[in-house]
Amino acid sequence: MGVEDPVLVQQLANLQIDPNFVLPPEHRPTRKYNDYTAAGEQVPVIDLSSLRRSNKNPGEEEEEGEEGSRRSSLIHEKLVEQVGKACEEWGFFQVINHGISLSLLDEVETNALNFFALPLEEKSKVRRTFENALGYYDSELTKNVRDWKEVFDFTTRGVLELPVASSGNEEQIHVYKNQWPENPSTFREVCEKWSKSVEGLAFELLGLIAESLGLPATYFHKYWLRDDSNFIRLNYYPKCPVPNLTLGVSRHKDGGGLTVLVQDEVGGLEVRRKDGEWIGIKPQRDAFVINVGDLFQVWSNDKYKSVEHRVVVNENKARFSVPFFFNPSQSTDVAPVPQLLGENLPLYRQYNWGEFLQTRKGSNFKNLVRRKGRTYQSRSRVRKDWP
């Protein structure tokens, strides 16, 4: 966006700030990064400790007897109900007692912050490019406005294979490969440990969401079992001298299945409530933030909505977060689940996830005047709300 106010132009020049960071006035933040005082309901927090208790050996299960099994079943039903309600009313929730080591989280944060503290020349050795959209990047766009952040992306399988074109009967595949920095020396090892740990939690959540829709717990697993397109992003949001003008990430929705995010104590993540108000999610060291993406909006035929969120920055403290984007195989064809339609018409026509993701991966290298959204159409509705 062009900045036309001469006073603002001079202010940005004095601070040596790229004008591409500046948001249109109507999309600038209205709350401070640590303001959690909005009236009304807040994003729910769900306790997953019953999942941990259910992982018992056979001897312990026999000792519980029929009454214990009945009690466990009721507790699980309650948990499934909580997850379903959170997905339907918010699209977001936090989970505690998730079973992931906080000491491992400390290692991830230490290694990541040490990497982001390196000179730009050093970080650029693993810089993301159009040919390989994995690695370090500091010029990401959201809604065609530059985000106030630096990122490092890596896929959980080491490579990400996405379709780019078809030539006759032969499909062409674009292969992205992880790029690992030499420093810090433990960076790769710690990141790969984190990946395996969070992936287990993601599968548990996938099962709970399936059950909340009235489907078998393993219904959606088939889209991940052969391969997947999961990736992890390390986000670093530096201190910002003009937090009233820009955002760490502008409003957007996640295009995939689930996002499992951990954030530090600084704060800044905001979710748009159904009434349109932006609500800050207060950080909890032992809590992960979960949100459903566009795929569940399609699979559930709009029962579970993918919800807009953004990140507010500040002039006092840098912020760090780690989202795990839990995405299915690139070959997955996505459409409303027939068992969930009842007498309703499908609101979305089928589309291929890999083709969509490939289009999205390349979009940050095309600074378009008008961002072109892909259209998904059915007999009853047209969708253009994928960011």
C-alpha cells in the first residue's frame, strides 16, 4: 500500500522503516498486545489430562472394572463435547495437560532465538526462495502488506512435494527441501524432536474433532497416513517502534487442517470473535493454542469455521511463537464429508489440497496490487475467503 500522508512518510523515513509495513487505517490494531480486557466470553481452555490417564497398561484397566470403564467413557464424551463446542463457537481453543515436555519447548525457544540473533548475512545462507519455500525469510506478505516478523520454516518429513502442472498424463512435482543452518549447532536436532512430539498431539486432536462431528476417531487419519504436508514455523517478532501502524501478521485464516501453536509470555495473538471484536489470547506457559483451518470448514460444510486471527506487536518486547501446521497429503481431494450433509447441499465443490498449497506457497513472491483468491464454487454458494 502507498503511504500518502507526508508527515507519516517523513516519520517512517526517520525511523528507516519500509512503508510496505504500514496497514490501511481500517486494519490497524485497536488494542495493545497485552490487552485481555475485552468484555464477553474468552477463548476456552480444555484439559486433556483424561487422554493421559487413558494410556494405561492392561492390568490397570482390569482393576478399574465396569464402573471405571463407564466413568472413563463419560469423561471422554465430555471432552469430545467441549472440543466440538469450541470448534463450532470459536474455531479456537487452548489445551493444557497435553503431554509435551516444557523443557523441550525451552530448548526450541533458546535455539530459535539464538538463530534469529545471528547477522542477516548468516541467516540468509538458508534464505527461502521461490524455488525452495523452506528456510529463513523476513519479507513475508499477508493481505499484500509486509509482516513485522522473521520466520524459519521446515517440513516434518524433510521434503515437501507439491504438484505444479500436468503435461499430458504425467504430473509434475515441485520438491521443497529443508535447509538447516550450521549455527546453532543443536538447532536441527531440537527442531526435529519438537516436530515428532507435537505431531502426536495433533493426531489426538484430529481424533477428538472427528468424534465431535459424529465420525469415528480415525476418520480423517487416512489423509495423513501415506504422507503429509505438515510444516513448522518459528516466528520472531522484533520490537516495533510503530506498533499502531503495523502488525506482526495481518488478519488471515489458516488454509490447512489444524494449527497447534505455542507462544511465549509476551502476548499479541488476537482472534476475531463472531461479533467482530478482536480478542487477545492470554499466554499460558503450559497451554497450546489450537485452531481449525479451512479444510475443516469444508469437511464440516461450515459447521466448524476457520476464523480470522492476527498478531499485534509492541515497542517493548520481542515475541516468539511456534505454530505446527498439521496438513494432509498433497494428493488429498477435499470436499464436504457426505455423512455430515444430511439434507443439506454441499457448500463447496471438491478441490485438491496440494494444488492449493502450491499456489499459496508462491504467492509471497508476487507483490500483486490486488491479491487474487482462489474460488471454490458449489450449486448454492461461492467461496472466496481463503487468504
